[in-house]
Amino acid sequence: MEKAFKQAKNNQLLVIQHLLLGINAHINLDLGIAAAEVSEPGKINRIENDFNQINQVLSSLVEEVQGNLSSIWPFLQKILSLSGKIDNFVIDFSMKLARDGAWKFATDIANHDRLEWPEQISIRDQKVAKIEQIIIRPRKWIQFIIWIIRLSEKGTVAEKIEKLTR
């Protein structure tokens, strides 16, 4: 997760890459730890319904986030209109997969003695770091898409953040 924070000053990354780094660190590492920490020892299943209901909340925010991203990358709106609702399905599916992985991680560490948590968290952090590398240094065809996005993404990082907070 430390790598995600170090990338915050990397101006070579697109806003979407920064968002994905934060989402990756949060869902794939922090969320499982938090769920395990708030559960009673040996009773993590008691919070599973609440955990899963958050998926519905996140799903309801997808279009709003897409609209905000379109304000800094106008071409995104064109892509979204061409894709119909497929993009929402893909995002929801991906979010569910990530959150399912977070739940599995939460139950795994919750079933370990707390003294073993640091080792389990370190192992998970290494896996999350591999995903970070894919986001930071994607394959060639993704790099081409990033190049296209960069051509149409306007403004400084501060200006982009300002647009996203409106």
C-alpha cells in the first residue's frame, strides 16, 4: 500500500490510474483488515450482510463517478454512450470480485490469532503491490489507450481535482 501513496506525486499517471491505485489499496488490503478488526473474535460472519450491502451503495454511485470523470476527460462520455450499460456491468462485476476477495481476506485473518495478523497482512500487501504494478505499468495496448486519454485530459492535477469536487 505504501507504493500507492508514493505514486500520489507521479504526474505521469492519469487521474484514473491514481483512482485505481487508491481503490486497489483500500478494497484489497484495508477493507479486509477493517472488517476483521471490528468483528468479534470468531464471529466475523455476523457482519457479512452489512459488508455485502455496501456493494449496493457503491453500485449506485458508478454513474455519478463516471459523470465526474467525464468533466476532466470529455471523451469518456462518448465511450460511455457507445458502451450502453455494459460499462456499469463490468464495473459492478469487478467491484464485487474485489470486495469478495476482501471478505475472504477478512475471514482468513479473523480466524488467525491476532499475533499472526502482521504476517498475514504482509503477505496480502505483497499481492496488492503486484496489482499496483499492473496499474502503474500496464501492457502495451493499455499504454496506447492511456496515451489517447492523456491527449484529451485537460488541466493540471489541481484543476482536475477542482473539477471532481464540484
